[in-house]
Amino acid sequence: MPFLIDGHNLIGQMPDLSLSDPHDEDKLIARLKQFADRANKRVTVVFDPNPADATPRIGAGRIRAGNVTAHYAPPGSKADDLIRMMVGEIKDKQGWIVVTSDAAVANFTRMTGVRVESSTDFIQRLRAAVSDRPSAEKPQAGAREIDNWADVFKEPAPSADYKPVTPLVKPKPAKKKKKSEVLAEQLRNVRPLI
């Protein structure tokens, strides 16, 4: 079941994201990608346009990251309008869930027959999907496994004719030559041009 998400509405409800963060949209997209990959769901998230950017985004305001597609409303419009348009175009009304806590968008969505989930409820779903992922801790080996690997990497016993190697003696540092000695040596190594 795909999700259609009111992006800035969701960010505003998340305790660890802030609408004032210039990278809030990217952070949300990364989390939604984790969720979509983990839950094997398609997610479409819609954002308002950047008020400081009057130029349309490349690819008609759409960015794709795995199972997540992010849409940016065109300059001069709002994400709510784009969501209403997208909800109106949904053919499988029971197959989608719109995530928003905006009353106007939620009421319109319900009137068209599409299910609505509040942003706070979706945050719980998001946390549940991400929290049951495997821990990033290193796996701990049991005693039996350690013994098995110790046998694999066991050092061979020294043979009867084994003699320890004596350490190398460090050579004495070379005596520093005078510039005139270096020049004379270089001249000796030069071949005549004939």
C-alpha cells in the first residue's frame, strides 16, 4: 500500500527534525527511503516550494530515491494543492494512504475515499519499522566458535632443527660529505661528450 505524505507537515510533527533546518527535506527523504526499503512500500512525499527559489526544479520538481519519490510544488503554489491534485488522480482509492495532520487536506482526502493517517501516527509507524532493524553492534562469537577459529589459525610447532634468527646489525650512519667532496664525486661520474 503506497503512501502519499505531506512532507513539511510531517517534519513539523517530528521531534528530531526542524522546519528551520536547511536540510530538513533531505533528512526526511533519507528516513523515508529507509522505511520504504524496509517495509517494501512506495512512498511519495510532497513539499512546498522554496520561497527563496523562484526557478522550477529539474525534472518538473520530482526527485527519486529508491522507493521514494519527492515532489516539490511549483513556485507560487502550495504542497496542499499538489496533494489534492494527486489524490484526485488516484485510481485505486483504497490502495493509498495519505499522511497529513492538515485538517483541510485530510477532509478533502477522506471525501474522495482515500484513507488518511495523521502525521503522529505515521511517525510511530516509521519508528517501529526503523527500530526493529538489526543492531549495528558487532556479533559476539561463542566459545566453541572461538576454539574452531583458533584451530584454523594455529601457529605450527617449530621443527627440531629450528635455530632462531639473529637480528640484523644496524649499519653505521654514513659520514656526511662536504659540498666540495660531493661535487668532485659528481664530476668523476660525468662522461665526456666525445
